[in-house]
Amino acid sequence: MLKVVGADSLEDLISQTLPASIRQPHPLNTGAAMSEAEALDFLRGLGQGQRLARRVDRATRFGSGIASYRP
């Protein structure tokens, strides 16, 4: 695939594709690799402390604009 797009390496492809201004300068510290089951357990654990909104109209609506706007 790299030959098809004209890149010498994956790093070269990324450099050609993503501007340096939005690239992270160092690798992410993601920890040890997990199996799918371990990852699901981990994600479920993250959600344990979360609570659901009781009513839909109280839920946060990021990106939905101003709901009460009427021209």
C-alpha cells in the first residue's frame, strides 16, 4: 500500500498526510495490550461511576445548537 500512495514508510505517509501542528510529538502512553474481553471490562469499569440523566431534556446536547431558538 505504501508504494501505491508513494510513501517510503508509515512515518513518511503520516508526515505527508497530517500537518505537524496537529501531530502529537511523542507516542501515547497506552499501557500494555489488552484482549477484547479485557478492554470491555476496562471500559465498563470507567462507566461505573457515571449516572444517567433522569429525563432526556436534562441530558447534555453538545453540538446541537440553540434548541429554543425561534426566528
